Amino acid sequence: MAIGRVLVAVACALMLTAQSTAAAPSQDDYRPAIMTMRYDAGELTGVVHAPRTLVGVRPVVFNVLGSDAYAQDLARRGIVVVQVGDPSALEQHRELWRDLRVGKGPLALRFGGFTGHLAVAEP
């Protein structure tokens, strides 16, 4: 009976201390989480691709008629991308995001978590 307990204890110890054989993802497979959100502010509409977690100050770039794949790639690199459909409204979108940077304007309610984390690119 005592030998059985010892064998069980040894087997448990071996299982707990054995190295895992599960394949760990390589750095090449790592893809940071991003979020994609649409906004409407009066007559202005845009699509935002951003890192899911904002740490520090992140650059904001404006992409006119760009592809989602390109914007998502930039977001995975830590850049907040605002896609704008109307090039003539680009400056108005920039102004919205400048206001949001300090917690003001019509985007502040929906994108409040972005406040203090943005550096809006200037032309």
C-alpha cells in the first residue's frame, strides 16, 4: 500500500515538473489585437482601426480611400488609423481628433478611452 502511494506521488511529481511539449507561437505569428469602429459626427463619417490597448501616446494618421488591410496592418504596429471617404472633409476629421486628444468634441463620448493617448499627424 505504501509503495502504491509512493509511485503515485512520483508519477504526479514527474507530470508537474516535465517540460511542456505544446508548441509555443513564434514571434512571427504574434498579431496584436486591434479594433475597428465606425463613427458619425454630423455629416462626417469615418472608420477607425486602432490597437485594442492604447499605451502611451499613439500617432493618428488619416487615410483617404485606403484599404482596410493596410489600415489594420498599421494598427497592429500601434498606429491609430482614421479612414476618411471624402478627401474634402479631411481637415474637419483632423479637427475632431485634435479635440478628442484633450477629451472634447463629439467623439469624446464614444472614444473617451483615446483621450490622452493621441498625437494627431499634421499635413
